[in-house]
Amino acid sequence: LYNFDIPKSKPVKLKETDHISPRNLTGLSKLAHEMELEFLSYFKSDKFTSICARIYRGYGKNSRDVISRWVRDLLANKKILVYSPEGWFDYIYAGDSAEGLIRLSNIGETGIVNLGTGRSRKVADVIKVLQKHFPEMQLEYLNSDIKFESSEADITKLQSLVNWLPERYLEDTIPEIIKFEKNRNSNESKLRNVL
């Protein structure tokens, strides 16, 4: 539904009811979980509710997402590698994802709901925002045989269920990620991961 041989001028709005066909193991496992909860709801719907949030292109602090990786590379004066700058993605900041999940957990509904911004942005837009903070940045555009992705969440259901929409934009979240990564680099010896 959202992969194309040529770049698109606007993203495809995806609804919860659209046909899905996972393209990797991660997508397949998410679909299997949705199906399992739907199956259980037929027999135990009086005992529990379950909301399956389809979280779109998440990014945030201390992450391995593409935006955080690019920020780390730029802070280290490394060149960033860019595939398909024409691609459209519905980037949702981790703080907004968390807020959306909390709100969804309190409604007592069962089903699937898109958790995105409903405002897709091109990869080229991410590059422009980064360039404002790293005017000397070096980048290399690479060819890829992967199709052009062009999608965004239809968040009509999200808004009707929780009367809220994600509020953050790349322009105000990327500076936060840059600040976090700068502080992390200066305090690297103090950081520890504990499992």
C-alpha cells in the first residue's frame, strides 16, 4: 500500500482497517500478537480489554533510530549516509508515543489504533532540520534497490478515542536529541546500562 517504484508527491494515509502484509519478522510478530489478542477477546472479552497501538516511525533520546544515529555521527564529525531522501515517514517522538499509550491504556476499549502524528515528513526534511544545527555536515546519498516508502497514520480513531493528538515536531525535538547526545558524550564514563 505504501511502497512504490517511484517517489510520491504525498504520503498514503493508512487506516487501521487497511490490508496488511508484513515485510519482515518484526512486522510479522506484531501482527501475530494483534491476532492473538483478537482471538482471546472472543472468549474472554468480559475479563479484559486490549488496545494494540500501531506506533509509527518512533524516535527519541538514547535511541538507535535513524535520527539519533545521525545526530551521534554528526557530533563525531562523521558523514551521514542517506537512502531515499524522497521517502515519507510519520515520525513520532518517544514522549508523544508514551503519552498516547498512557491515554489509550485508560479507555477500556479493545482493538487496534494507529499511534502516529498524521503529519508525514520526507527524509529530506529531517536533513534540512539537522543542517540548521550542523551547517558543515557532510552527507552521502546512496542508491538503493528498496522501494520508496510513502506513508502516514490516519489518526482519526486515536483522536476520537482519547481526544488528543501528538504535539511534537522534528523542529523542536531534534534540538533536544542533540542536547541529550552532547551531554551524554561529556558524561560517557558515568553512564551505565543495567539489566
